Amino acid sequence: METSSQPKRLGRRALLKAGVAASALAATGVLPSAAASLFQAGDEKRRVILVAFAGGVRSRETFGSPANIPTLRGLADGGVLAPRTRTANLGHYGTALSIFTGVSEARGIRENGRGPDPTLFEYLRRDAGMAASDVWISTSGGAQQTNYSASSHAKYGQKFGANVLDGDGIFNREFKALLASYGEVRPRDAGEAEGLDAMRKALGETGSEQAARVEKYILDELTRGTTDISGPGASDQKAIRVGRNLFTIFKPSFLGIVLQNADIAHGDYNGYVEVVRRNDAALGELWAAVQADAELAATTSIIVLPEFGRDRDLNSRRGLDHGDGSDDLRLVTTTFAGPAFKRGVELDSEIDAIDICPTVTSLFGTSAPFARGKRLSKVLA
């Protein structure tokens, strides 16, 4: 866990990673404060990825149909499974926001404003002292979901919020032209080569073959097919992929990912099941990338939960709504995995979705004073 916010001198490899990102961010004018703070690091890190598997996902199509979710099933087998996680049916926006605030948020389906209660992003930034570059959220559901990044609370608010990536991400939209110029996808002309040489000199890596390999990896990673994803759940998969790119390259302390495409269930049950399957596969790619990096594997934990479930019975369109008040709707399954959590445990008691926020903040040595949930000590290692 980080115990100091003082800058630490980085090794050349880490500096190169931060430098390429900072140079690219500066070139596009995106997130300059985040780019500057990429140069800060602590001796030890604890990292958490929190995935709101939003859009309305029943346990019947996840852990009740394990062939749909081999990734989540594997995470649960090596972590903690909480099959009775109680949620409130406050609409997609309000209920997903509740996961991040620890407060049951009543928000209209078309509301597009920040909530009044601080989010865990703000607790981590303001109270745990995290740098801007250490706290991120990747979203699938458009402009409304960017409001999850920060509240309107007077003591917290946007200045302590998360950096936001939408479904295409800054690495796949604003960066597209830049990366096409600097990447290895075609031969460089003399001007581009000079630009890269100048970047290497600024980083103290002139002529370094290792630096060139790392540089190529970063550029390739940022352009590796995200914008080409299509089909059911495409924006969800983009949000996961962009989050994976960000997390594995810059290694922040906290990443939130918010999905949405399961809401196709209202009129297309089979499409909904396909979204569940594809999202599980994308989460598998994310977790495999984490496990492939020794530092991340040793320090990263993950939590995955829907915001709420679905009705018990199909509607007249052979789809699934969310309004019958059944346990299929109100109880979802939460998965906890990684070094912060116990292994091989299945809870037989209920927890509440609003318990997630104070549990996450406790992992970083701080609290969530405005949350109404509780810290889940029974899932912690």
C-alpha cells in the first residue's frame, strides 16, 4: 500500500512508459494534470479493478449457467462468491451509481447530472491522497455514465474525480491520428523518425533497443483492434479493452469499468445472453493480461457485480424486463478475486451492493464517511 505521496525517482523503463503517455497527452491537449502525475510512484502498490456488470444481469444467466461465464466462474473458484448481493431497483443510472457511492441513489433514467454523494474515486483522491493518474473509470453507456466519476459534493467534487475513458477511449479516438503517425504500422519518414529520436533523448534512452521495443509495445497496445469491435455488446467490450490497455500500461491503483449492453434483454433474450458471454470473454482477456505481468498479478484484485438482475419471467416480447420485485431482480452475484480477498469461499449470508464502496476504500487505508454500506471484512484476506 502506498504510504507516501512524495515523488519517487523512476527507473528508465517506467520513465519511458510515462514519458510516451505524457508526450502523447500533451500533443492532444488531453488530461494534462493526469499526464504530469504519471511520474509519481510508491514502493508498494495495491490495485483494484471494480466492474459494474451493468445493464441488468440475472444470476440465472451467469452462475446459474456456468458455460456462459468461464472467466467469472474461475475467478470465483479462486476467490469469494457472494450469490446473495442485495440491490435496489432504482433504474440503471441510479443503481450503478450506488455501487460507487455506497448510497442507494434514486436517479431518473434520463437524468444527466452528478449525484450529491461522494464517489469512491473522490475518497481515494482526496482522503487516500492518490494522484490523478492513479484513479480511472472506463464507461460503455455514453455521456450519462461519465457522471459516475465525481459528485457535486462541496468537500469533494470533480477536482477529486476519476479520469474518464468512454467506450472508444482517448487511446482509440483522440489518439488515432497521433498513433498512426508514431506507430510501427507503416515505415516512418525522416520527420517521424526525428520526432521519436527526440522523444528518446528526452527520456535518456538514445539508441536503446530495449526502449524501442517498449515504445513499440505501448503504441501497438493502444491501437490493437479496439475501434474494430462490433456486434452484440460492442461498447461494453470496448470499455473493457480500453480499461485493459490503460491498466496494463500505466498500472494505476484503481480502475472502474461500467458496462451497459445487457439492457438489450428487454426485447432480445438471446442477444442478452450473447452479451453476457462476450463480456465474460473480454473480462477473461483483461484478467489474463493482469496475470501475465508479475507486478500486476501480485498486487491486483478485482470485484465484479451487476447493478441489479432481471425479472423472473419473460415478457410478451420474449425478453426480460426489470420491475417484478422478484429475487431474480433484487439479488445478484458478486465475485471477489485477487490477493486482497479470501480464496475458495462462498458466502451463505446476504451482502449489499452499497457495501462495495466502503470495502474498496478500506483496502487503501481510508473510509467512505458518507456511504451507508459497511466494510465487508468477511471477504478480506
